[in-house]
Amino acid sequence: MKTNNFPFLKGAAGFALILLLTGCEQPKTLQKFEGYTQGTTYHISFWSSQKNVDAIALQQAVDGELKRLDEQLSNYRDDSAIEKFNATHSTEPQEIGAEIVTLIARTRVVSEASRGCYDLTIKPLFDLWGFKGETLTPPSPEALKTALSQVGFNQLETPDATHLRKRIPNLKVDLSSVGQGYSVGQIAGIFDAQGIDNYLIEIGGELQTRGKKPDNSTWRVALEKPLSGERSMHKIITVDRAEPLAVTTSGTYRHFFDADGKRYSHILDAKTGEPIQHETVSVTVFDNDATTAEIWDTALLCLGREAGIEVANQAGIAALFIEQQGDTFNEFNSTALDALKTVIIK
């Protein structure tokens, strides 16, 4: 499972998608604003075929919602709702609100589909390996065993729609693998509610599109080549549909440590407690819902291409897997991606 060392949410591969807004853009009608949030940046481009939009008021609404989400979901501020829950050692039900309970329920389903590889309670393992800081500290077998005893979705209960309960006192929940996708979806909801029918919303590389540009051209984004030593374009993704589509990516190539001639990915398998070892370096998921997309991109990357495509096909998830073998990158599509005719990847 992935997480990061930013103040909030998604990490390394989150910025694998680079916004392309060049070419036939019409500055007088395509409005844009951007800002900083959750340890990264956000960029929004939009226009409405139905109404005039006050971009300043809209940005204020966006910034207010992002602030609220940070206060709920951030694992890097002690006063967030999730960190207050993590700080308690009580095994009694704790009030945390319907938003987080619902989000955890959605990730639990994917965790089960990943056969436990993806698990939100992985935080003790992530801290043990040193990925939260700047120094890798490969744990001893004994320390790894102890940390694993503090991990497990089965140790987290949802007594009702607004409460969580730990079955073991040291259990901690890390929402880094889902927060930015969820935030994209929440911001998209603001635009939808205001009748804005054409937009591209991007936070830290996770994005959602709807409609087209003012000249009727499609939204286009670049998928970054999954190399740690450079920033270059690997593929162009063209989204040719009026309905919303989220595109999110998880990868191993931005956040890792090298030690004793071996590379350790920040993607940890919750079953073993160790960094993944397979050759899959990137998974991009396409879905109508940004939260769903981000949950699945992490789970599928944890599984790797061989097991991941099997699970994606069973769940009907449109996913692009990239494997690295030496200097060669090989791409593999799930069945649902092959059938997704409104997305062109070249």
C-alpha cells in the first residue's frame, strides 16, 4: 500500500499525470485557478455552457472545502479527525463522523478484493520502515512481527454510521492512499452543483474531467514515464466524453530508498509488512468516480500486474499496468480498459 511524506495524502506517483492545456485553448472563455493544498498543488480549468461563473467566489469555495478535508483526513496534523482517532488507545466506539466511516467502508471492499495487500491500517509498518522521514530503517524480523500484530482491517470495526472502534489499542488508520482522489471528487461535486458542465480538476496529479474545452476539443493529459531520474512524457491520454471521468495513478518510482544495493519501494504489502518486489512500477485507473479510482490504483499496484489484472477484470476496473524490465516499459490493459472507447492512450 502506498503513502507519503507530504502533509496530507497521496504520494509519489500522484503527480504522474501532467496537465496539457496547450493548443486550441481559448483564454477568454476557459477560466483557470490554482493553489496549494495537502502538501502539493491543485490546478482547475473550467467553463460553463449554461451560465457565467464567478471564478473568485468559486475558488473561495474550493479552498474552503480543501481546508475542511484536511482537517478531517490528514495524517500529518495532530488535530485532524483521523489523527485524534489514531491517538486514542481506547477500544470503545469513537465518534468520527459519517464521512470517514463511509470512506473506510469503501476501502474495506477493495482491501478484501486485493486479498489484504491493500490495508488502511498499515501506518505502523510505514513508520517502522522510516518512509515518513528521510532515512530508511529496514526492521529486524522481531520488530516487523510486532508491527504486523498492530495491522489488520479486521481489527477495525464500524459499530454504526458515525463511529469506529479499535479491537486493539495501537491500531492506526492511514488515509493517504485515498485522500486526494476523494478530494478531487468533492471539488467536482461543487462544480456539478453550480451547473458547471466542463472542467478539469487536478490535485497532486489525480484528476477528473467533464465535458470539453470551449472550442469543442477534448481534454488531454500526459502520463509521465515511470522513471525516478527524469520527468518526461510517456503517453498522452485523450478523454472524449461528456460525462465525468477520473484518472488516477499510483507508482513506485518517486518515493523509495536505496540501501545496500537494493531499492525499497514505499508501496508496502500489508500481508508481509515489506515493500513490494514485483516489476510493476505504475498503475493508472479510469473510473466515473475519483475516490474509486484512487483506491483501486493503490490496491492494484500492491498486487502487481499478474494478480492485479485478474482482480481488475473480476471487478470490472479499467486499469493500465506498466512494468519495467531494464530500460523497457511494457504496458498491459485490463478488459474494462480495452472496452473504454472514450479514452485514447497513445
